[in-house]
Amino acid sequence: MNNSILAIDIGTTNIIAIVASNDYSNKINILGVGQTKSEGIKKGNIVDIDKASQCINDAVATATNSSGTQTSKAVVSISGANTKTLMSNGVVNIPSGQITHNDIKQVLKMALYNAQVISDYEVIHVLPIFFRVDDGTTITNPLNMNGSRIEVSVNIITAKKTSLTNVRNALKQVNLEVDKFVLSGYANAIATLNDDQKKLGAAVINLGGTTSQFVVQKGSTIIYNDFLPIGSENITHDIVSTFHTPYSAANMIKKQYATLLPYEDNENENSIKKVKLPLLGNESESKEISLEQIQPIIHARIEETLSIIYDRLVDSAAIESIDGGIVLTGGMTYIPGVKELATQIFKDIPVRISNPRNIQNGYINFNIPTMSTIVGLLLYELDCDNVFELDSNTNLVQMQTKKTNENSNAMSDIQEIKNNTHSNNDSLNNIQDIKNSKPKEVKKSLFGSVLDKMARWI
């Protein structure tokens, strides 16, 4: 099936590979699924390429074998561990007087050209904050509007080249190639936020196994992106060090009995109040521990994580842009009481735990918090409702319509963008063309107070 894609979420706990495609009614079909435990990956980074490659190969082989589809390219998640976000703007003339896909692509590339990207970082997303046609008001979709000049303000998400190279090399060892990278936090936002939350601005916090990744999305743009090397595994290690018990026993206690809710609220005659933990180094002996002794350890770690995230949102001023509330997702949200604790920490901001959009299929249940990133990758590729952006190949990702009765003009626009994004080399050549062109002089007050406010967000 030539329209199928391979999406790979390289997490620090699990690696998930999914083969999927769109059918004639534009519905996502899951063709194959593979999942393995992660090895060779620590805190969002590949630390052992051979081990990571083997895990990726196992997941991909299972997915492709069950789908009957072979592919050599993959859409891959990239952790926010080594990323930076910067702001830029661009302006180009409109020769024809009517804005086309190519004009939008060129003005985004001009903004990218104007940016001060650090030499050892590589661009993975160029996301428009807003467009402006001539001296008009700010808009999100300038396609087919009339004007002589188009301007754009963008956020550019970059990742360290060494991190991207390690992922490419890991895939290369199993005869796979990275088609494009997608920031994990961006994928989480795509999978969990509704239209109202995007318009108002919302923070998406993925509390994972060994990392916590959080972004703030307002409109179609990620205005803030951050990362903590803290996750639910830290809770396990805290139990190990406090009670001197083996890792497997501590992990079992966390999964079965972890809660932040008062025990008296859950007490009944059959409730367990104490557990036996084997001693580290002498598993034949054990000691009895009250569950009430374990709860403060779990509470302290989660409170610390959420408090750091809150402080960073405040320090960056991004918290001023989350009128749509806080969305929690990821494996740590399984622990009862996480939402209540987050509500206390984030004060007056509404908090909810969100599962990703559920894609109906016969292979896997997506309606759980740990599936947010992989669902976001599938939606990014196959169900893109986002406005225009440049992907990690500096190709234009356009708004896709789900109407079945598209007119000939829309079809010709689609053909135009396909022709204009034929290869990465062509994209890079276009930057040189834009550099050589001379747009009309822009007034100093061009972006006004809106840009000033966006600068404070960043």
C-alpha cells in the first residue's frame, strides 16, 4: 500500500511502531503494531545505539509483518531533552497578487533564513504564530487572499544535531531512514487538545517513565517547550533507596499500591494496609511496611516534579497564555490523586487528565495516557488539521480538508505544493532564491504590540 506510513515513538520506557494509512474516506487505518521495552535509551537520549537499534527493529518488524507492508522511511518522535525554541519573522512580495502555497512556503523560509539558529542545532519545526497581508490585521490562513506582500512571525523548534544523528544511525542499522522528526511534546498536544483549548492556549504535560515533557500551545503554535529528566521511574528508585528493597519489588509496589489519596477515603474491610518487601541483597528475608509509609515518598516526588514545571511556566511567562488550562497525560497520571495535587500546585488554572484521541482499530487501545505521543505522530501525518508549517525537511505541511467534493482549484493547489516540496535539496535552493529577492521595505512598527507580547511568551 503506497500511502502507508511508519510512525515510531522512541520512548525511554517503551518503543512503539505503527504502520497506518488513510482510506478513501480519509479515515486512519491501523495496519500493524509493534511494541517493545526500551533499551539503550536514557532520559530521552540514545546512549547505546546497538541496543536501541535492536529494540527499534523488534518493534518495527512486528508492525510490518502484521501489516504485510514494507517501508524504509519513518516518522519519528524526538524528545525535548536537547531542544531550543527561537522566534523569527519574514516578509516576501506576492508577484501574482494572490497568495499561493508557494508564497506561504517562501515567507516561512525567509523567516527561517532570518533566524539565528545555533550551528550545532538542526531545525525540526517552523511554526507560524501569525501571518499578515500588506498592513492588515493578523490572520492564521492567508491562502488565496489578495495582497502585494505577506509577512509571518514564527517559532522555530531546533534539536541538537548529535541527538538527531544518533537516532538516524540507530534506524540506519536496521535499514530504516528518518522521513521526518516530530517533537514529542508537539505530538502530545496534537493528540490531546481540542480546538477550544488551542484557541485559548493550553499546557500539555506528559509525565512519563523517566522524563516529563511539557509544551504550551496557543493557536497552531508551540510557544513554549521544556523538559525534565524526572518521571515515574524516580518514584521506584526512591522506594528502593528508602526501604532497601530490590528494584522489581519497588516497582511492583508503585504499580499496585501507589496513590496520593488519603487511605481513610479508600478503606474497607478487605483493603491492604501493609506489604512485605524483600531485603536488597538478601531476598530470602523480608520486612513488613505500611502503605502509609510509602505514600509520602510518592507524594514528595510528584509534588517536586509538578512544582518545578509550574515555576518554569511562571518564569517563562508562558503561564499567562494558558487560559485553556493544564492537560496531564503520560504514565504517571495512572496514580490516583495526581489531578488533585496538580490542581493545588497550579492554583486557579483548571487541570484535567486527558487520553489521546482514540483511533478505532483491532490491534491496540489508544485511549490511554501512555499512547499520546504515537497518536500525535499518526495525526500529524494522516489527519493534519494544523495550519501551515515547515517540517524537519523544511517542506511545507499544509492544512488538509476532509471534504470529499473538493473543487478543481483546491486540487491544483495540492498539486502545486507537491511540486514545490519535491525534495529537501529543492527546499534549500529556495532559501537562496528568497535571499536574493528584495521585498518591499517594511515599516519599523510592522508587528506592533503583538510581537512584543509573543516575545515575552518566549
